[in-house]
Amino acid sequence: MASTTPRRPPPVRRPGGRSSRVRAAALSATLAELTEGGYSGLSLERIASRAGVNKTTLYRRWGTRQALLLEAMLDYVGRRVPVPDTGSLREDLLGLARAAAATATAPAGEAVVRTVAGEAPWDEELAAANRRFWMERFELDSAIVERAVERGELQTGTQPGDVLEAVLAPIYFRLLVTGEPIEQRFLERVVDLAIMGVAGDE
Amino acid sequence: MASTTPRRPPPVRRPGGRSSRVRAAALSATLAELTEGGYSGLSLERIASRAGVNKTTLYRRWGTRQALLLEAMLDYVGRRVPVPDTGSLREDLLGLARAAAATATAPAGEAVVRTVAGEAPWDEELAAANRRFWMERFELDSAIVERAVERGELQTGTQPGDVLEAVLAPIYFRLLVTGEPIEQRFLERVVDLAIMGVAGDE
């Protein structure tokens, strides 16, 4: 009979398990601290204290406030801005535009957006985390365009990035630059112009 | 013979006169102070000292740092982003996009843009000055679209704001939000999508 050394099973990360509770508390505390205290006051110490978890746990798992903020952004936006799949390009883009506008103007979303706009030039780690965030989001949202191409609503070769930028950029332009209001009619107009823009492409 | 009371002639503001020299020094000092010291350190006192003019002169003429900043923005952007009139909508929009991108990424331009993005929610005077800036710029730049309609390049009823937002928004989206590079090919793509977007409109 072969001798067997008992081995400790790998830690199980069940939803609802301790690890998952720590993560949820840390991500939520990160956005709450940023929203209330701004980026300059954001630290793993303060996040740990607000989340009621050990500071060393955050250091071991995320290392920096920027890494934790990236995961908080992905989680927050992932829950609030699902990738629509209605069977219609226009409806999918409208759903995306509405959810993106609602999220970017919600307190935590706006705090993140304005922090990045104000601080990214002086904080390479923040800028890198933000670029990864947008790469992941554009990759997810590209499915909207790819499915529209499969359905024959858009031509083969349509660049998802062109469509997504045309839909999202005017929302952030009004929020951060001109201060003009972001209403439903504006979002519909932006979506229609984006679709006609790439549809006019040969 | 009617008796005439000698009246003092109104002050003449010649280009190159004292008033115009004070204005030029104040506007340039405003942007230099903002670029180097940030918005929190910007004050009429510091601007006066840098410009070598009397503080009370600035107070009497502009009243607030936000009013002075608005005039500095209009002057700076007015000199760097002229409204193109080449006889071609695409060339006009390309000229606008290139000048806007160059200005928004120049040190003083970027300082203004990031200040507004970061501070406008907390500073109603700054937000109002910024809205006036964009109203004036959109009004000026609308001429590009109106001339294209007169030439028959765009349909009657085309909204200048739709075209201008479609061209400008992606530039600021990359600068402030995604951090993606703003290259010539991107600017051309943005202009072409904007034109096709409104051209597809019935």
C-alpha cells in the first residue's frame, strides 16, 4: 500500500466565504473612501479601517491602492453596466449609453472619472490601472458590435472601437468638458449618429 | 455762440496701449500660474505679482479669478484654434480637430481642461465660466457647418452641435478618460465618422 502524505486542500473561495466577504468589503470601502475623501486621502490603511479588515490582508492581496481601485472599478462598472444583448444594435447601444451615463454621473462613478481626469498625468500606476480598465471594458462591449456584424446589421470589418468611442465619448465630453446636460434625447441622438457613421463607411 | 463744456474723451484702448499691455500680461500670467501651481494656488494676487501689474487693476477689471481665467481661455484658444475656412467640410473639420487636439494637450491647455474636469462640480463660478467658454466656441465653430450647408455638402437643418461634438468629444475622451494616444489617423477617422453620421441623417 503506497504511503500517502495527507495534503491540505487549496483554500476554497466560495461566494459568501471569508475571502469573498473581505473582497466585497474592500472594494466597497475603496469607492466610499474615494467618493468622500478624494484620491489624495485614499490609502490602504484607511480602506482597511473602513472595511473592518486587516491592513496586511489588503497589502498581500492588492499591494497598492491603484490595484485595489482598478478591481473596485471593474467590479462596480461590471455590475452596473452589463453588456446588453437585445438582438438589436440600436437597443444594445442605447442600453450601454444609458447605463454608462448613469454610472459616470453616480457619486462613486463620477469620483473615479474625475480622479482619473485630474490625477492620471501625475500617477503612472493610476494611469496604467485606468488603461487596463478601459481595455477590459472595450473588450467586453465589443460583443455588441460583433453580434451586429453577425446579424448583418453592420458590415464585416466594422471596428468595435469606432462605434464604442462614438457612443461613449460624447457622454464624457458633456460630463467633464462642456458641462451640458446628458438627457435621454441626447443619448438617442449620439447612438443614431454613431450607427450612421459606421454604416456610411465603405 | 453756444457755450460748450469741454468733455474728456473716452479712454482709447489702442492695441499696444497700456490697457492692452496690462490685459496681455494678465492673461498670460493667469495661464502660467495655473499650469505651474494648479488651480488651488491661483489667485488674483499671484497673477498680479507675476504679471507685474497692480492687484487692484485686476480686481476692478475682472473681479474674480474665474472671470480672468475665462478671458484667458477664450484668448488662448482663439489664437491657437482659428475657425478654418478652406472651402471643404472635411478639411475644415480636420483643421479644427488638429488644432483642438494640439491645444488641449499643450501644457496650458491641458492644465485648463484637467482643472475644469476636476474642479467644476465644486466651483459654480468656474463651471459657469467654462460653459460660457464652450458656448462661445461652439457659436464660432458652427460657421464650419453652416458654410458646408450653404455649399450643399450637408443637408439643410444639420445641427452644428451634432457635428462639433462628434469631432471634439473623442479627442477629450482619449485625453481625459481612456488615455489612448491621439494620432493623426485617429483624428481623420473621427472626422470621417462625424461627417458620415450626419450625412446618413434624413
